[in-house]
Amino acid sequence: MALTRRIEVTLETQLDSVDLGEQIALRVAGAAGFDEEERHKIGMAVREGIINAYQYGNRQQRGKKIFLNFELAPDRLIVEVLDQGTGFDLQQIPDPLAEENLLKTSGRGIFLIRCFMDELDVQRGPHGGARLIMTKRYPPHLRSDLKPGPHRETPRRSD
Amino acid sequence: MSFQATPRLADGVTVVEISGRILLGEGTARLRQLLRDLLADGHRHILLNLAGVSYIDSSGIGELVSGLAAVRSHGGELKLLHLHRRLRDLLQLTRLYTVFDVHTDEETALRSFR
């Protein structure tokens, strides 16, 4: 049985957390074996997720936290970004490609996450807030669930 | 690398060589201030040479859109030159490639203002 590895990071609601979270994501994506182009996309998607939490979720309130979780599943990398805001409905996000929104100065972050990751879901976090769940499948040669013979056994790390 | 901008005049156009990252925070704030200052000084034809821009996020894209609107509201034009592949891809993904006038060589870009 292939095991899952998990990394949990708590970030302050401050601008530096955007860069920090992206840097961590790049390291995790590198360790997972993604190539440079995919690492860039994952890093940018995580960056946009943290910007969303910082600006719209926590509304830049320093007392609130941003929770960034990585799960290295056998076939995919799953990244969660949780904030302590009021949450939002993915279906209610305006389409930034619509003619009337093209010249808006914001509203492209969630769209970019969708472009750069394989899946994006937004749920209500355990304490309210938004929980962005983004997924990127490994390329076939890295997927332990597709490898013949015994799977790699990696101890589960959980905080 | 932090945001840097070097303006110069060429054929009546203000060409601004920009380098570094245009990201939420310092990069977007400095781009906003740069365009405000240029407009306040009467510059109306502005060409941003983005060859040295290594990274831009959704906030940076938003700032470019904001700059475009600001320059147009002053009766001017803001155009882009030498986009890095990833920036070009981002503008295509967001359909902004059709909104901005994007050029690949300076001479053609300067002529387009006439």
C-alpha cells in the first residue's frame, strides 16, 4: 500500500506569507518530482490561493491565520489553503473572461488556479472560512500507484 | 529581483524599461506610482518594455489593466513590448492579449503611436 505524506504550515496574515507559501510550495513540488514548468504553475496557484486568503478571506487582519497543507498522495499532490474569513461560493465568482469583466483590475486569481492545477474545489472550512483544495496529478512516470511491483513505503508524517 | 523602472524618451514616446517582479505588494505599488508620476508629468504615450520582468501574478496583471485604464482616461495610450513567454501566456489565458497592444520590436511599437 502506498502511503501519504502530509505537511502542514500555519502562516500569518501578512504580505510576506504570500512569498513564503509559494516558496514552500515550490520545494514540495520539487520534492514530488514535478518538472520546472509544472513547479512554476503549482507555485503560482498556491501564491494565488494565499493572496485570496490574505486579501479576501482574512481581509488583511493580522490576528487571523492562513493554513497551508500539502498532501503527497500516491497519484497526486493536494494543496489546501484555509482562511478564517466568511467563505465564498465558487459558482458566484464572476468569469474574468466575460467581456464586461475583462478590464476589471481584480478577480483573476481563482481563474488562474483553475488553469494551473488539475482540479479546484472550494469548501467551507471546519471553523467557517474558505478551504481551497487544489490538486495536481503527478506525471505517469512518478505515480507510485502505476508502478509495477511493490510500492514505495514512506512513513506517514502527521503533525 | 525587486521592481525597477527606467524611463526614456524615443520619438515622442516614453519607453519604460521594467525589470524584476510585478507581484502583490512592492512591485504593484511601484508600477502604480510610476504610471501616476508619468501621467502627472504629462506623458501620454507610454511603452512598457517588459523584457526584464521575470514574474507577474494576478495582482500585477490587475495593475497593468489599471494602468491601461488610467492612461486611456488621460487620452493617452499604454502599450507593451517584449513580453516574457510566461507573461504572454498569462495575457492569453486571461484574454488580455487582445486588450493590450503588444509588440515584439521597439521600432514597430514606436511607429504604432503615430
